[in-house]
Amino acid sequence: MNLHKLIFTENACYKAGRKITVKGIMVHSTGANNPWLKRYVGPDDGLLGKNQYNNHWNTHHPGGREVCVHGFIGKLADGTIATYQTLPWDHRGWHAGGSANNTHIGFEICEDGLADATYFSKVYKEAVELCVYLCKLYGLTEQNIICHSEGYRKGVASNHGDVMHWFPKHGKSMDTFRADVKLLLNAPVEKEEPKTEQKEETTEYPAKLTAGYYRVRKEWKDSKSQIGAYRVLANAKAAADKNPGTFVFSNDGVAIYPTQEKKEEIFRIHTVVKGDTLWDIAAKYLGNGARYPEIKTLNELKSNTIYSGWKLKIPN
């Protein structure tokens, strides 16, 4: 799973601030031929790409509607498949049109023309992995997963057909989806073999340590602090760098990044608020606004654009 996080803080649903006790997961699909995440998730974080119409869902009422889900699955600007968390998982979403809003995490899979088997296979796999992640996080099983159309038949959601207008075109159903979730949930976790000889320490980690996901958390035992779970180590490292105080853990709970040397680095942290500019932040902390490129370099920013809620490291 390629999990990222961009919370819809401008959506009225997020601002309502209601929480739920998670009892299930509801799978949705968008119902539009547009597989690009930038259509729904924004503003651009450097991976999504720019939405020229600015009609993403991180607005008060997207398209004049009261809608908001916990996540989206679709294409990044470079064409790779990713998941974006858009609400805290235990936040009450506006996705079901019924009482499932009070109990279920809801996520959308971005539809294409419904005929591309390669795209479907990739987003289907990503959706399975997301459900496995959420099941482990909240103590659920595959039996706690339904789609929107099943929710309607159960009387807990509005009358929508997703995802059963799409899955059968590629030989899948919600029964096969649940079976695939179950299979992955029950898959054995491969652990590192005991070492039989003392070897010199290196910055490389044994291949078996990389099995499964790299999880970015503050502490291994604190699952609620988790930022995301990643198949690619580089993506996990990038997430840890953007969230000071978090670390990358291997599948068996070993903190593998940052290194001890980097852990000892201490930075001041500035949380961006509306109206902030890099020049103003540099002037406040460094005594000279012209030093803002130092902040850009430290935070690996590609432009001078910053967004409310970002946590920036400030050079000492």
C-alpha cells in the first residue's frame, strides 16, 4: 500500500468534529471517468499534481454537497497508484447517506472507463491492502467490510450501485474482495532469521526485515500515532521526514529510520498557519527573511508555496 495523508481540514464534515466507534468499512467508487487523485484530493502536495479547476473536496461543501470520505485510491501525477487518507479514521464521515456514517470508515476508488484491466487490478489490490491495514488497526475482520450497494440492501446507506457496476466487469465481487482481505489478514509475517555470527554494522538492513510494510509512527506500540504504512522504504522515510518525532519501523517493530545520528538532531518546529510565508518565518526564527532558502532546503521544498498545518523544521 502506498499511503499518504492530506486531511480535508476545509471540509464542513471535518469541521463538524464528530467521532465514531469504528465497526466496519464501506467501499465506494466515484462514478466518474477520472482516475486522477488530484480531482478529489487537494491542494497539490507535490505528488498529486495541480487541479486546474480547484474543484477538489478539501472545500466547505464540494460542488455544493455535504460529502466527505476518509480516503481515496487512484493515480498520482506520475501515474502510480496511491491511497490518500483525507479524514481521521475515527471521524464521522459523510459518505453513506445513512446510519453507516455513524459506524463505518468510507473510502472511494477513483473510476476510469471501467474497462482497463491493468488499472483495475492495481486499485483493487490497493483497496484490499487498505482494508487489511484498517482491520488490523481497529480489530475488524473481512466480514465487517461492505460496499455502498450492500449498505443500501442492509438499510444503512442510500441507493447507490457502487462498486457492483465495476467489479464484475473484471471477474470480481465483494465476496472475492472479502476473501482476498481474509487471505492477506491471515498471511504469516516473515521474521528475520537469528544471526549465527557477529557482523559489522552497516546502514543496509537484511532483506527479510523489509517484508510487508514500513510503518511510520512515534512509537511501535502506539498504533494510533501511525502516519502511514508503505511498501517502498523511500516513501516511508519521506513521511517520517515530514513528521518530526516519527520513525520508520520494519515489519517486526524495529526502528530503522532515522538513524541514531539523525535522531540526535534537534530542530525547532513551526506549524504553518494561514497567512504565513517562508520569508516571514525566516524573519521570525532566523532574524532575516532573506534566509528563507535555508528553511526550503532543510524541508526539501520545491517551491515557496506552503499550506496551513504543515510542520516545518527550522535551522538552528
